[in-house]
Amino acid sequence: MAGKIVQLTEKPRTLDIYTRAVRSAMPFIGASGHDAPDTTLVLNGMRVDTDNLAAYDRVTGLRFGDVLPVTYPFTLVFPIMMKLMVSDGFPFPAIGSVHAENVIEQFRPISVSEPLDVSVRAANLREHRKGLLIDVISEIKVGRELVWRQTSTLLRQQKTSLSGQKGSEPKAEEQPPRPLRTLRVDQKTISRYAAVSGDRNPIHVSSLGAKAFGFPKTIAHGMWSAAAVLGSVEGRIPDAVTYSVRFGKPILLPSTLNVYADQTDDGWDLSVKHPKKGYPHLTATLR
């Protein structure tokens, strides 16, 4: 960790954070930074709320047990991520930013009972043909041992020097193959996930909020789908694993989704696709 370290004494309250997030999204106020901030936020001794974990497992379809699902620590670090993203100097607004990719490295399973030390920082502000990308890096340690790391790549859509570049040609829509299973997701499910995760971004819970940011309907959280797809390989995920997720077209609510899981020599290829048009909502690897 380099730069300024800010020691937190308690988990940030998401209501306060979203008030600031809405302000930073207003055009006449806006975000204030031009680079990734050099601040690292630290909160030591965090404990898992088992009632929250049980609710998370119910809403994502995962099993409740003595160790945390690979994706669950996202809910622990999320309020601290948001606090960093609404701080003075962060280069773009927390609300309206698109979660483009997510990479989780689990170095060993985390027990429900372990005290966790969390740190969150930002890095690698860069241009993309669709706008600006930044990485928000969260780490969890037990004592001195690093047990979990996440890199969340966020996109702010705007013009950049790369805006004229062409992306890869979209694949022609085709009849999707038979899925391993299907998932049904509606507003009730996503509102429950928002409450459990603390991620109450208006695009997920408010029709007006979704339309204000260019979506015809509310959309599912990317990290809900990243967790839900793991149910197809639960019990076959290694103790030490890297889970890399790329988010595609948003999941408009309500939706029925096709889930795929293909075993490879070194892990799994996972995807969530539109059941009729075949385009991906999520593609992921477990290695």
C-alpha cells in the first residue's frame, strides 16, 4: 500500500454514501479527480453477520455453510469501496458507472468466524474506446495472511482519444444450445439482493432511476449473476481459485436466463445467456 492510509473505525453506512453518490452524479457538481486517488481505506476486525450471510445464500441460491462463498466478501468490502468512490478526488461518479469486469482471487477458504482486516484502494485509471476505466482493488487479510483479493473494473462512459476505435464485430444472434439449467430473476429477488449486499444503486431498485441512466427497466446486479451462476458448480470449486467475470448486456427485470458450465483441464468456463437470442449477460472462468 502506497500513499495515504485512512483507518476506519466502523463499516460505512450505505445511506450516507448514496446521498453523496447522488450528489457526485449531478452534472453541475460532478466528480472532482483527474487520476486514481492515492488513498487506501482500511477497516480491521470486521466480523461476518451470519444472518446476512444466510440471506445472501438464499437470494443467490448458494449453500449456507461454515466457509464464505467465493463472491460473498464483495458484500463486506462494498460499503468501503463506495466510500472511496464518493470521496473527494475520485475521478468519476459512483452512480452511473458500469461494472465492466471483476476478478476475485481466493487464496484459501474463509471461515465464518474469522476476524477480517479489509483494505480498499483504486489504481490504473485508463482510457477505453467507450470511456474511462479504473480498478478498485479490495484485499482481505486474516492477521498477516492475504486470503482474498478482488479487482473491480469500472467504466465511465464518455469520449476519449480511443473513441474512434472499432470494437470486435458482434456475433450474429443464433439459437442458443440447451442450457445446464435456467434461472428466473425478478424485481423481488433483486430488491432482496440489494438489501443484503448494500448495493442500492437506483438502476437496480427504481424504474425511474434506471431510466435516468438509460435503461428501459431496472436491471439485475452483475454480482448477483456472478454469485448465482456459481450454484451450477458448487462443491467443485477449488480452495484456492481465481474467478474472472466479464459482464455483457444487462439483465432487464424480469428475465429467464440460460446457465452454462463447461469443465476444462484447469477449471470451469461459465456463462449466463439470453434464452432466445443467445447473447451473453456474463462470461466467466474459474481457474
